[in-house]
Amino acid sequence: MIVDSVLSYFDADLQKIVVAIVLSTAGGSLLAFIFQSMQWKRQKRFELLQHQLREGKDLAHEVTQLVNRRFFALQRLLWAIEEKSGKVDEMWASYYGDVIQWNQNLTSIRIRTRLFAGPEVALMLVNDADLDPSAKPRSIHYGMRRLHTRILSAKQQGSVPDAVAAEIASEIDHLNTLIQVFQNRLLDRLLFHADWK
């Protein structure tokens, strides 16, 4: 009633102008709300992506550092055994510190690798199917474990017979290949993750 009485004071053209202004204001407000909502969602997605990339970078750095450190320590230990160095026990103690650090971080690294790079890359890090000692390990963890056992045996014997040295060299090459493939796939998945495009 009040609206009718107010509108009766204005002529038809003025009524149309007032209605147009009200509708355009409401429509503009609605459009502004929609655009702000879209911008907020885009900003949150961008922030999430930045966080994921940062976490992925930290994971890649951590896992690469741990893998390379343990692998190189194993190689140095083998060289010391082959050279019959007097520092084998000291090097073993240092290497074993790397083993402890590796094992303490393995579960976390495995979970984060699966989360950021997918299950196939995580299996390259640890694959429990490798518990079968008759086959070559397909994962870094069990490759390291197998090489660890072989080098520990050589340490206890005090030497590395030529036949065993050739087998260990083959296992080192195999493990090195596993490490390189894992690191490349991890970085590829982190940089080109399908969900991030």
C-alpha cells in the first residue's frame, strides 16, 4: 500500500527509471558478490597450491638428501673394506647413524611421497613385495637393505672376494638406477601434478 501510494506520485516514466535503478543496483550487487566469491576461491586454491609446492619441495630435498647420504656412506664403507682401511669400524659407526636416521624418517617420507607423488612413486621408495630375497629389489629401501647386509658380511669377513665384489658392484649399479629413476619421477610428479593444473 505504501509503495502504491509513493508510486502514484510519480509518472510512469519516472517509475520505470526508479525500478531500473533498483534492479541494476541489486543485479550489480549480485554480480559483485559472485565475482568476489570466485576471486576468493581462486585465491584460496592458489594459496593451497603454493603450500603443496613448498611441502613437495621440502619432501624432495629431504628424501634426496637421506637417500644420497646413506647410499654414498655404503659405497665409502665398501671402498674402505676393499682397501682394508683401519677406519672401517669408525666408518661403520658413522654409516649406521645414517641408517638410523633413514629408518626414523622412512614412514613419514613414504606417506608424504604417496600423498604428493602418488602410490607408484611411493612403491619405488618402499615396496614390501621386495621381501622375497630371490628377486632383485624394485624399491630403494629394500635395495639399501640388501646392500647393507652384503657389505656387513664383507666387513665381518674383513675382505671382499672378487666374485662377491662383482655381485656387490652390480647391486650398487642397480640401486643407483633405482635412486635416479625415483628422484626423476618424484620431481616430475611434484612439478607436473595433474591436480595442480
